[in-house]
Amino acid sequence: MPSDHEQPAAHRHPHPYAGRWIARIRWQIVGQGGTPRQALAAAYASRFKEQPILSYIPFERLMAFHPIVFEIQ
């Protein structure tokens, strides 16, 4: 059982682009934004001759609850 100071791995190191759209060329992220249009605009601002691929990075968990909630169940 985790102690009071330990957190699940998803809470310690969340993905830096969770809930965001990213634009990448090959495997390099060249733009990000809250919408696909924003991510594309950021990508074209830096790499206007190349065609980026858009991806959405979902959150690890949809809802995060305090550990006390699971103790109450």
C-alpha cells in the first residue's frame, strides 16, 4: 500500500502534452496547441516547407481522485 507521500506514476510524471494536439515531422514535435488548427499554425511557423502529422495526446486518466476516495469504498 502506498504511503501518504507516494503518488501513482501517472501523477508523478504526466505527459507534457496531455490534453493537447501536437504536430510532428518524423518523430520531432514541431508544434502544439489546444486545437488542431493551433498545432498546425505553430508547426508551419517553424517548418513551413514540410507537412506535419497531427496527433492528440489524451490524458492518462479521465478523472483523478484523491486516494481517500478509494479508502472509503
